[in-house]
Amino acid sequence: MQDNVLELTRVSKRYGAFTAVDDISFAIPRGTIYGFLGPNGAGKTTTIRMILDILRPDSGSINILGETSALNVRQRIGYLPEEKGLYKKMKVWAIISYFATLKGMDKRAAKTRAFELLETYGLKDYAEAKVESLSKGMGQKVQVLSAVAHRPELVILDEPFSGLDPVNQEVLEQLINDMATAGQTVIFSTHIMQHAERLCDRMLLIAKGRKIFDGTITDARAIIPRRVILECQGDISPIMKMEGILGVIEKNVGNTDTNGTRQWELQIHEQANPQLILQRCFENGIPLSRFDYTQPSLHDVFVQLVGNDAREHHFR
């Protein structure tokens, strides 16, 4: 059994003079939850469509489940497109069952599977309802379940959280985690960092069609030093000499002239223990009015990596 379910090697896609995807390479290990992250228009959907052989790359190669074309292994893949839509007159259980039969399940097993999924993910009471009667969020959940009902080895979800309220976002996160527990590989694209932070084993950041980062959340956070904020009166030189302090920046808190309070940002090594800094403050009689430890978020990391492009495209 191969280790990677998907490998892209120097893949590019151009539309005239515009390069939508520019020389991207990455590999996704089996059983991974893998995030495609990037601003709107970064090239995520184009990459997914090339993976699925909806679009052909202009250069480079793609290997998916041991094949050079997804069409050869389409029954082993589940796909939720960015443009979502369902047959409005069909009953909820029937549409999930129908899509499962298209991927090779027999009708009886597909119907059983449909009711099982609806009960597990909070739609049991809507099984006999017509799709047109559902809210947008419930309809999207039904489409996700339709895409994965046949228990595919590889699941690809393009912006699956878009349009979902917080409760339904939690349900979808549960589904993704459940699939990973069952040994399935899940790829999902998003421009919302919180979902990647909670779910992903690994992630790819794309901006303007190019790969900016590929690795784990731990790898990403290591790009920006962790920070400790101290606010106090007096000298902090005993702290500045500690091992693991990478840099110290004095901040303007607006009241230095009146009571001598100063604020400091300490950038610390990934392996440094913030509690030892707090302990050193007490040992040296440094009167703290504030002590904050903050770990960089993915938002912080990716804004640094992507820069103004992140702000222009509402990357959050």
C-alpha cells in the first residue's frame, strides 16, 4: 500500500497570460486531514479541479490513489464542489442514497447508509422531507453527506464551511474527524484559519497561485516567535539575560511619564518555558501589573507569509 494518496509535482495552470497555479508540488499521506488554505482567488479550487481531472494542468504531473487520472479511481473518491446544488424535489434520504449508488453501492445498502448518516449528524427528522424545504445550512449538510456516503478512501471538500452557522460547522468538523478516525484521507479548502487550526494534521498555504507553506500547524507556528508581554515599573534586565529570550521590544503604553510603567514584548524560543520568566520576575522583585503569554495563531503566521495579499482578499 502506498504511503501517499496524492502527489502533485510541479503543476501549473495558465489562462492566457494569467497563471492561476504556478509550479506547485506537494504530497498527502494516507489518513491525513489536509487543509488547502489561502485568500479567495489564490488557486485552491483550480488545484482541486486539476486533482480531479476536471481541468488538465498545462505542466507537471498528478498521481492520485496510484493512478494518473482521478477518473480511473472515481468510485474511491468523494467530492464536494464549491458550487453546491441538489435535486430540490427529491427526499433527503433518497438523494444521499442516489449519490451513493452512483459510486457503486447497491440500493439497499445505500438507503441504510443514508438513514445512518442522517441520524448521526442531526438530520434524522428531515429524512422524508424534500430538499427544497431545507434551510441553506441543512441543504449543505445533506450535500456533504451525499459526497461521502459511499465511504470513499479520499474525500475532497471545496469550501465546505462556507454558509454554515457555528452549530453546523461543529457538526461538519465532527464528520471530518470521524472520517479520519475511520482511516479516510480528507482534503478541504478554506480561507478561515480556525477550522484548519482545529482539524488539520498538515496544510498547504497558496497565495497568487504559488505554494507559500506546506507542513504541520507546529511547523507553521514556529515561523513566528512566541511572545510574552510584561508590564511593570522598574528594570527588567534580569529577564533580558535569560536563556531562550530571542528579542525584547519596548512598547509605548501611554502612561510611562506619569507613573513609570513600561510594557515589554519578549520574543521567546519555541522550547522556552514562559513560567520560568514569571518565576524570575518574582525572584527579582519585579512588580508586574501585566503578564501575558500568547502563542502565534495561524492567522498571525499567514498574514506574515502572505502580507498585503491576505488583507486584500479577506483572509481570516
